[in-house]
Amino acid sequence: MISDNMKTIFEIGLVPLIVLDDAGDALPLGRALVRGGIPIAEVTFRTDACLDVIKAMKTIPELIVGAGTVHDVKQAEAAVKAGAEFIITPAYNPQVIQWCVEHGVDIMPGTVSPADIEAANGLDLDVCKFFPAGAYGGTKTLKALAGPFAAMKFIPTGGVNYDNMNDYLDLPNVVAVGGSFITPSELVEAKDWDGLAKHCQKLVRHMLDFTIGHVGLHVPGRAEAEAVTDGLCRLMVQDKIPGADNFFAGSIAEICDHEMPGTKGHICIDTRDMPRALAYYKRQGIELDEKHCYRDENGEIKVAFLKETVGGFSVHLRRK
């Protein structure tokens, strides 16, 4: 069974790797992650300060804190005692995995071979780390693993970066990606916490890929809607596309002939990742208008209006 923490990690989609020599940097770094929209920290056992870093970061309520590069049960036990909520191992480690399973601790074992994944299957694990992803075929290998291991989900790290992260996240068997590219060493070493927060925001923006899809105008009646559409099509050299209760002027404007949320009209925001975009809005306290959420044949939301308006315009999110 997947825990609530793990579900949140999947919704966020990015797992920052934390390597700190000075535990005094833990709080400002953790707060920068929260401000940047990535409230997760995988604190690695690569420095002597790791346990103190975990303890400090655990005082930030919004932050999910775990331990990475865990090599033995002693480290796992110490990490959990310090407050770690999940454990990540660099390779498949039966002793650490068994300890975590017995103690109800979320564990993401490092895997790279079918044998490792099959062993994780045998322990009813739902998620594995895939490391080093780049060296072992990246997305091509993960696509191949989806056949024989359809139920297993992966968090690839190693060789994942800004340019290819969405290639990984687009795979149905990838629930998140991780790595040091989320927390660049030059920003951490310079203690540039504002810069780190902005970098995290850039990654979130890249993952969600928000763009303006179209502007909507609301007019009373079919004839008026068609007249407005004709005018816009003439001015912008667009094709008129009639719908059951609307018209489109190309892909630029939607002219609706019926009452809709928004006194002046609506703004369509497109996203490449609807589930994570909705989860992001929820974390920001932005609520959906449940009366105006539209789903596909599989029950997945494809269009969702928000409760808040902007300058008299309602806003709806649409899956690209």
C-alpha cells in the first residue's frame, strides 16, 4: 500500500538530493525548497552532518524528509530515529529493505536489473529507484521494463537533468525523478537560498509547462457568438470552428453562447501534466470549481475551472 507521503512525492514529481557538510545550512535550504515548490529532501549519507541535517529539516512542517545513499541497517535505523520518513538505497540491499518493510518505513531500493526488480516485487514493493539511469539506457530501458514489470513504478536518478526530465516523467511507469540537478552545488556552496528557490521554481515551471491556450468570450446567444467569431476570424485570419454551444476563432479565442463562470469571459491555461498541475494548485490553496470539471472516458480530468477569477475572467486548466 502506497503511503500518503509517497503519494505526495509522486504528485510533486521531483526529489532533490541534499548533500550538506554544515547542518547550519539545513533550515535555509529546506525553506528554499518549500518556497520553490519542491517540498522534499533526500538527505544523503555522504557527510557526517547528515543526521543533524535530517533533524533540522524535520522542523519544517511542509517538508517531507528522507535519507538517501543508505548502505546498511544501522544507517537506516539512525535516519528514521532522526526523523527520516523514507529510505533510498543506491543498490538493492536485502537487509535494509527487510528492516524497512518490518518497521513500516517507506523504502525505494536502488535497482538496475530485472533480477533486482523481481526481488522487489517479491516483497510487494511498489516503487524502485532506477540508478544510474543514464548509464543503463535511460528512458529506453524503462520503456522495456514496463512490459514484464507493468505494476512497478520507478524514480530514475543519475543522468537526469533539466533537458531530459520531462522525457522521463512522460513515461507511465515513472512517478518522479531525482538528483543533484535540483539542488546545484554552486548555489548550495554559495548559500544562495533565494537563487535555489528560483531554480526550483524554474524546474516546476518546466515540468508543468503552463501556457495560455486561448481566451474565452461569453456572449448571450448563438447569433451574437457567431458574429463575434466572424469579426475575430476576419481580423486575425483564422478559421471559424463551430461547436455545439460555442465557436472557435482558430485556436486563439473561444466564443461561448451560454452562461459560464466569469463575468467577462475565461482564460484557458494549458499544462503538459494535469495531475501534477492540479496537485500543485492544491498545495498553493487554489481550489477547483467542482461543478465545472470535465473528464475523459477514463474518468481523468481534462478541463478544470478554478474557483478564483482574475479581473472578471474565470480560469480553467486544460490538458495539452
